[in-house]
Amino acid sequence: MKYIITESINLPSSPPSWILALALAAAFSADISHGASAPLVALQAANLPEGPLASWDNTGSLKGVFKNDGTNPQVKVIDGVKAVDFSGKDHMLADFKASAGIVGNQPWTVIVKTHCRNLGDERTLVSWANRPDNCLELQYGDSTQFGAIGTWSGNVSGWLENLPAKDTWHTFIYSYAGGPDGEFHAWCDGNLRVNRKFSLSIKADRPLVIGACMAGDPAANVGYTHHIDGAIASVQVYDRGFTTLECWNASGFQSAHLIAPLHGAVLDAVTTTLQWEMGSSGVVAYALHVGTTKSQLDLAPKSQVATKDTFPLVVSKLTETQYGPLKLALGTTYYWRVDQLDASGKVTQKGLVAEFKTETGNAVKPVPADSYIMVEGGKHELSWTPGKYATKQNVYIGESAAEVLAKKTPDFAGLAPTVASISLPNKNLAPGKSYFWRVESTNSAPLSASAGEVWSFRNVKKKLKVYISSGQSNSVGCSMVTPMPDKYKGYNKNVIVFVRGECRLGEYGWAYLRDGLGSGFGDRDGKGTFGPELLFGYTMAPQDPAQVMAIVKIAWGATNLGVQWRSPSAGGVTGNLYTNWVKFYQEAMAKLDPAFEPEVAGMLWMQGESDASDKKMTADYAKNLAALIKDVRAEVKQPDMPVVLAQISKTAAWGPDLGDGLRAAQLEVTKSVPHTATFATDDYKLGDPWHYDTAGMISLGERFAKAMRTLEKN
């Protein structure tokens, strides 16, 4: 059996509040035993006097002291718990180094009880090994790439949609099994929220830090970064990885640990076997409660011979740690709980409630994709993947969702379960008009029928203008979506886009233009970034619903024209990025609906920053860019294709001349190469030393559009 979940593991909701409160209270007050080994580091704020904290004694086996290092952490009572409060600029530095057992690729486990006010970007609770390269930062931040663990390598992870809520107490457990491709788990309050495989190589002979990460060589005058804005009540560091049950117990829970199905899972089957493990000692048997509502779980236990596939189901005195297989209904949410019993049958630990769903049995994967387009003069075919339990299918087509849902007579009736496409009976679809359809499935007994989702498509004209957007990181886009006006968020259904190269979402398209198609770099709150394609698309988009335009975006950050983008006409070795650009451009055109009649109407070029700090590349830039334009025009078979160049920003990041030489080269190209234009960007503010902020990126797209329209008119 498989589970359909959005990440490797997805636990979207927390345990019931009363159970969580008890668990946190137990975790704060009890010294939980974690196997044979004692912790290397054990910090507990409960006995510290309130007020400024100069030092914090380590009662773990490494002994030593954490000192405030000239900062000003304070001991306070926060929401009933005494803790060390870090203001966003404080930290505690150990007077000892991390032991050999937790560096390199050795296993370790860290338990932190924390309450944070601000989760912006990266926030480091515990670290050892300084930045850069092979550091270790265990984090509670909203950065999609590094919010859970940062290492200045590819071994990183954020919490993604599983980010724990701020302004409340949490117990975090970070555990690494060690070795090549060792399992890394990040738990919050008994929920496994991150599950990855890493091959770590953590630097040795570095001190531990609480509340931040050391930046730079500790032998020099180093700084600190990624400070937390919040409080820490306790820290424990172990030189071994924890089992899932140990993580469960260390989170403060002694009840049965529910293993499968995962909480929040959507099953792709209509049978399942429930599995759990003992949460504490002295358990003799279990009482299993299953229902389709939470209230059904409070029924009194019955005998073990209860009807297995009838719900609510209550089975007492189970001695196994699994039960099933259970037969389930389609499209149903199930709730379950396992109580632990002693020898007398008394409940010693009431279990937590978990839930899972079954799939609907509907047909899936419509083509055209839901709400997407169909091109006039094309095949006018609808296709889908049939529901896995279907024995017969009916297809309904109409001009509104209500019509399709209300129809009693199918347009295509009694289709075999293997049929996955039909040709539309009406070939004369009105341009700009939307049409609706659904596939109804009669399922094998005893499963009920699946009505099918209502999908739609819009008919559009075959003439299509295609624009190309390429360059380095300001072409990829490192500007945050969040501050952007809401009118630019979501999908623009008059523009379709194809994205290759660097993109936070991976490969994308052909699909509607949307926000969030930028880099993971600069995504400080998990809401995405965007590049100039977004506002260029909004500004240039046709207003007629019968028409769309297209953008092919191919860009990579931190890349140069002198070597990587070098095109054949520049002489020398053709750059790998130019070669890949040709490959991806050809892929884009090959995957475009063949009914379209495309015309490549222009190119946007935002690049040059990486060449600006190299004198040779700056000197050759005008020649190399003219060669690139020549070769791109030849590839797209448009010898006079308009090309708009955005000048790079004026900043010290581009060298002593602030990029003046490179901007001069860009201007030179527009004077010597026909049908080209450029504009300045030095009035834009930067979100970091290299990239435009949100307002700047919005303007960049708009200025590209303005310059392109001027070239098109001429």
C-alpha cells in the first residue's frame, strides 16, 4: 500500500490542545531517560534566577559553561515556563568544543524546548561548526530552504508547509542517524515533520552556540548570525540518533505512538492495516477506536470480535500492535485512537487522535489541465486517467459547471474503464469561451459511484507571440512575493509560460504565468520569489480572452557571459549554458500545442553582474553580447527580433567601478546592434547586496515591457 502525501511526511495539525499541554508539562518537569547514554549537553532554565544571565552551567557529560559572550540574554517566565530569552541579537557561547562523536558524519540528537516570537528567514536554536562550509545550524525559521537545518551545503531543509506556529511553546527534536545518506528527522511536539537523507561532514574543534551561529573562523574576530528572537527553556545534545519511539517519548508523550496510516495521509487504496507501537512500559493490551467522526471514538469498548469493517469500531484487549486489513469507503475521512491498557483492562494512557482519508475514486489528470486552454484548429480532444476502481465511465460536457453537474444524460455513456479520451462532438468552439466537463465512474461493488470533479478549458486563437527571458539571478528572480500587491499574486490566464534553468518550483510549464517562479535564494518567508517575467507578462498580456501570449524563461543565477553563456559567434569554446539554452528553447517549442502558430517576438536579457568584477570579461562584454544576440536570433529564425537589455545595478558588489564598465558595454551594444534597447536600474533598491527588492523587480518587468513595445512600434 502507498500513501499519497505532499512531502516525504506531512503532519499538518497538532495534537489536541489538552494532550499537548499535558505532554509539554511532563517534558518540562521530568528528566526523561533516553537509553543508556547520558547527554553531552544538558541545559535547564528552571533553576536559574530571573534577570540577566552571565553563564549557564552544562550538567551534561562534557561539563563546562555557556557564557553570554558580551550579549544580554535574560531569564524570564514566559507563558508559565522559566526560560532564557534571546532578543534577536543575543547568544550563549560554550567554553568547550563539540566532541568527536557529533562531528563529521557521526550521529547526534538535539532536543530543544523553545518559544519564539519571530520566525523570519533562518533562526538558529543550537549550532556547532561555524559558517561557511560544513557548519551545523538547527533552526526554527520560515526559510523554505534552511528553516529546519542549515549546513552551508546541499544537506539542508526547511519546514515548508509544516512550519510550527510561533508564540507558543514547542518541543523540537532533531536527530541524525549518521553515515552516508543517514536519516535526518525533525520533530515538533511529537509530530515527525521533516524526513530527509543527508551525508553530513560537520567541521571538528568548534564550540557549541545557543541562540545563533558563529560566522567565520573562531580563531579570528568572528561575528554571529541567524539569532533567534524568542526563549529557550532547555537543551539536550546526545551523541547518537534516536529511534522514533525515543523521539515520541522525549516529546513528552507516553501514549501509543501511531505509525500508519500517517496523520493527514490520503490513501490510494480502500483497505488499510492500522499500526502503532507501545509508548510506555507496563502496557499489557490496547483498545482501538475507529470512526468516521471524532465523537464516535468515545464509545465504550466492546469485545475483540466486533465487526471489523463496520464503523464506529471499538476493539478492546488487543495484544498486537496492528489491526486489519480494514475495508474502507471512497472519499471518507477516518479518525482513530489507541488507548494503552494495564493487566486489569484499565486505560493507563489515553491515545491521541489521528486522521486519514481515502481517495475519491474519481478520474484524474485531465488534458487540457483544469482551467487551461484548447487551441482553435487543434485535435479538440479531452483525455484523462480513469479512476482505478471504475467498471464503466460516463462523460458530461456543458457550458457551465452547474449544467455539467445537473445533467442526467451523458454525452458519452457506458465507456469501458480502459477508455481515457474522447473527441469533442462540437468542433466549432467559440474563441474566448470556457467549456466544462466531468467523468463519472461506476465502481466495482461494493464501492459507491464517483461523480467526478468538474474541469474546464478555454478555447483560444492559434496566433501566438512568444517572448524569451534569460540571464542570471535578477532574471531568475530573488525578490520576495509577499510585499507585492495582491493583484499580481496567483495566475494570469492570458499568459502561458515555460520555465527551465533555476527555479524554486523546478521545471514548470507550459502553464499559466504565476508568482513564485523565481529562485529559492531570497525566499525569506516561504511564499516564493519572482523575476521580471511576472510584470512583463501582466503588462504585455492581451486583454482579449480569446488570445494568450507566451514566455520562455531560461535563466541561471551567478553566471557569466564570458565563459558560461558564450555563444558560437563569440569564438572559443561555446559555453555550457548557451548549449543548454538552445536545448531548453527547442524543448519549449516542441512541447507547445502544435495547433499554435508561434512567432518569437522578442527577448529580455538581464545579465552582466558576474562579468562586471572581471576586467577581461568586462572588456569583452560588448563583443560577446552582440555575438549572443546574433546566435539567438538565428536559432529562433528571427533576424530582426527585438532585444531589450536591462543595465546592471550600481553597487560595490560589482567591483571598484560599481559596474560602470559593464553598463557602458551594455549601452555600446544598443548603439551598434539594430533593434536593441536598454534602460537603467540604478534607482532600484536592493533586497540584499546583489538583487532587486520587490518594488525594483516589479519596475524591472514593467520597464522591459515599455522598452519592448517601443521597439515593436519601430
